[in-house]
Amino acid sequence: MDVIHTIGRRKTSVARIFVSEGKGEITVNKKKYNDYFPTSTLQYKVIQPLALTDTEGNYDIKVTVVGGGSNGQAEAVRLAVSRALCQINEEHRLVLKPEGLLTRDPRMVERKKFGQKKARKKFQFSKR
């Protein structure tokens, strides 16, 4: 198996991953994923596609992720890993698709409009 390259996005985060056969080491920006994502929920999001397809410990994953916050980055990595697993074996799609792991979440921050305080909030109205 050669190296598989996929991209995952969430909000303003972009994750590029390179998957190759190995012992199951996951590095994010040249750090172990446990160090890069400190909380257990973020760590679970990263390995969720591997856990669902029973492929933990089969592939080495090298991730470079930029932009956004830690949650958006973890979800971007999750999408990229899910896409890579589908490229490796098409049968993984049947497991990952119902869980919603192959869907790109389109929700973004709404832009601030001129003449307003924020995206939706207006300046205080004074009648007199």
C-alpha cells in the first residue's frame, strides 16, 4: 500500500493527512495526538473512524492541521481519516456513512455586517 493523502475541513480548520501501513502511530503537527489534543473527547473524535472500522493499530497517520480552534481541528482530522479509510477499503463506507463521518459540516461563522454591532445584533435603538 502506498501513502494515501486526503483533506478534511471544519469551520476554518484544514487537516491534511498522510496514511500508510504501520503500527498505529498518529502524529499531529509533529506531536503525538494525545499531546496535541489534551482532552479525551477530542482524542476520541480523532480515533472514532478507526474504532468504528476496527482498524486501530493498522495504519500510521501523519497530520498537518491549520486554522480554527481545537474542536474544529479535531473534527477536520476525523473527516480526513474517514475519507482515507474509504479510499483504502470501500466497505468501510457502509459503517462510516450512517454515523455521519463522511459529511462535511458546512456551518461557518456568519460575517459581521456594517451598521450593526455583530452579525445579527444591532446597535441600541433610541426613540428620543
